[in-house]
Amino acid sequence: MGGTSEYRIAVAIADPANAAQLTRTAVDIARERDGEVLVLRVLVTERQSPFALYNDDVIIREFGGEEQEILDRVVETARGAVPVSGQLLVSFDVARALTNAVVEFDCDALIVGWQARERPSEIVLGSNIDRLVARTPSDVLVEKIGPADGVDSILVPVAEGPHAELAADVARAIAVANDAEINLLRVGAEDTTAERLLAGIAARVAPADVDREVRTGSVTDTVVEEASNHDITILGSTRQGMLRRQLVGSVPQAVGRRADTTVIITRREVGIRPRLTRLVRETL
């Protein structure tokens, strides 16, 4: 890559119709960190096909014209606030191609789009997205595409842990870029724990304007109901294990499926600093 930024966020474009919304999120986050955006699109080939006779450069040159045009349009539209570049990938495996690109281009985060629909019980968000959430050696943001008429209000359900902290960081970046208000919602007892969590997240999202609230009741139902009053809901993964049903947690899944506005689920890479571990991650 030609950039010199310390922070790089990749955005995977599958459906061109969702490209503008996903890249806006990436640009908002990169701008706050003086970083850059890398737009990725995968030219999908068959596992057994004549393409196997050619290297990726030849495939892109001879057969990737339309895909490259899509990528170039997205990059051109996103340019302005931060450096933006694009990379066309060639693979029969979308998840593997994106994970390898995160490693190759030393990305700190990856954004992917998600369109909620009914799925078999063993699939959480979608087969490719499940694999990306589980194995990508960087932060991952899964954005459910909703109405994109601007951002004035952001809902952040408050919880504990690194995934919730990443949700707050993303909310701050988007709020500052769009002069939006952040609404912190804690569902549970109004006690010292709630006060501590709200105070900690409020400090984390500064200097954005913040409103705080504690409610009782079902976490999922309360968050889904409140989400309709905001442009974006951002919440951290609540997974506590690597079982598929715990991949992102039941509450984020349910909110993403039921809310009729944009929802971003965040999964932070935890443990040793991601850039030091990428070379020893298991192969997909």
C-alpha cells in the first residue's frame, strides 16, 4: 500500500448498493484516527475452473473489468476526508480472501455488510460473515444496512468488556463526524454498577454530546424498541465462547434482526496486540 497511516480500516464491498453506507462508516472511523481506508472487493471464481491456469494479475486484467469498475467507483466516491484506495481480490473463498487481505495489508479493522434474513440454526449471520467474525485477526464491524438519510442520533446499549468499548469508540467517531448525539442506554437495575458503566462510556465517547438512561425489562425488547428512535444502534458482541451460537451473542443478533434501522455489531480483537499475532493465526 502506498499510504503511511498508522491506522488502516478495510471495508468489504459485496453489494454495490450498500457500498456508500459502509464506506461512510469506514471514513468516519479513519478520519478520527488520522487513518486510511482500504476498499476490498472479491472477484469470485469456481474452485475447479479454467481460472486455475492463470495467476491473479492475469485474471483481473482479462476478466475483472466490471468488478474493477465497481471498485473504482466506490473508491472515487469515498475520497476526500481521508486517503482511500482499493484492492480487487481473486478467490473461490470470499472469507479466506478477506482475512488474508487484512493480514497482507496490515489492517486494524474490517467492516462487512449484513442483510438480516432467516438462516439455518447453525448459521448466525451468514456463513462468510460467521467465519470473518470468528477468525479475522483485527477488529470486525458487522453493519446491518438500514435507512441512510443522515445521522443525528446514535443509540449505544451499555455493557462491559472490550467489544462494548469498541462500540463506544465507533459511536464517538461517527457522532463527531456527523455532529450527532449519543444516547447511552443501560438495561437493568439502576444501581452503582449502572452508574459506573454509564460514566465510563460517557467519558469514552467525549467530546460527543451524550444522554444517559437506565431502564428495566427485557434487554432485547427494550433495545429494539428504543432503536427505532435513532438512526444507528451500535453494540458490542456479547460472545463468551467460540460455539457458533455464541459467535456474537444472542442480544446483538436479535437486535440486528428485529430493528428496522442501521445496526452495527462490533467485535474487538483481544489478547496480544493483533499485529503481532497475525502471522501465527490458524489458516481458514
